[in-house]
Amino acid sequence: MPYVTLREGEEGAPDNLIISPEWPSRRPRLRYADEERDDRDVRGVLWARCSHTPRDSRGMPTGKPRWKFMHPSRQRETMQELRCQVCVRPARTPCGFIFLAGPDDYGPDETSIITGQPPVCAKHARAAARLCPHLDGRPMVFVALSAPLYGVLGTLYGYAEHGVQVLATPDRPLPYGHGNLPTFLASQLVRRLGSFRLVDLEELLEELTAAAP
């Protein structure tokens, strides 16, 4: 089972969000009332909390998979460290990083690819393509030489009639540096693919086999 997939029994933490002024700018900033260091990413954005099921002997989460969803912290972990979303090992291959997308996610001539799907290693690329419902067994396969951090997907909060409430859930990720990030709750880390090529999965795997020492 893919490491990033949400499991039954893993639920969002109780909502104890507050908004308070940030010193010295006095700009409003979203916080947890009991915030901990790991609640923010490397760029200082607050992240959604989610419970974890017990781990098995291999350190993998247990429980029936909820295939359509990724666990926020496991998605963040694999995307931040560019690890395989299936096995959590380093995802770099001799050809670059492998990223999979749904068959209709992008046009074949797109020159800018922004993705919240963590990479896969060569060993698990075929399994990921087969198991993920979104990929439908016929993914678009991108091989990128670089994949710099771009921003985050999530939910915008603010003050409303009943206190701190959701204001919007943007369809597009907010880039790091965006003015709304201080009151944004992230659920997916997003990267922008650089120097990439669109390839056939089987041809790529053959290329990687030929490149193996």
C-alpha cells in the first residue's frame, strides 16, 4: 500500500485554530492554540493535523486505504524530502525524478507542471500507476531533473460571524510568498517540475534498466 495514502481511522484533529497578530508586523496569523514546532513547514506555513494509525513492523501505516486521499503529514514528508510515495525511499533515479499525473491532468504540450503528487521510485512506478484510481492505469509520466518547491494547497481562514472560519478552499495552490499564506492551513505541498520530459512508462523503465550498473 502506498505510504502516503490515508487509512481508515485517520481523522483530522479537533479544530482549535485561532488568529492573532504576528509581531512586529501586527498582521493576522493563523495558529493552533497548542501549536508545536512540527505544525509548520520549512517556509513557516501552518499545516492541517491528522491522526495516525499504528505502524507495522516495516514502519508503514496500517488500516484499510482510503484511496482518494493522501495523509497531510505523509504527503508533506515525501514531497519535502523527494521520497517515493509508496516505499518512502529516495526517489531520484539515473534519469531524474519520476512524477505521475492523471491522464487528463495536463495537456501534452504543457510547459509548466505544478504537482502535489509526491514522486515515485523506479521500483514502484508501475505499482503506483496500477493502484491509484486517479491515474486510471494510464498515467502521464514526467521525468524531471529538478522540482523546486512551489507552494501549498489547502484552506484559507479568517474571522466571520462565529469566529475563525473557512473563507475559501482554492482550486489552485498558493505559491510561497503569497499574501494569504499567514491565514492559510496547508494540506498538500506542491512542487514545480523543471527541465522535464513526458515519457511512456514502459519505455522509461526499460531506459532505467539499461542505465543500471
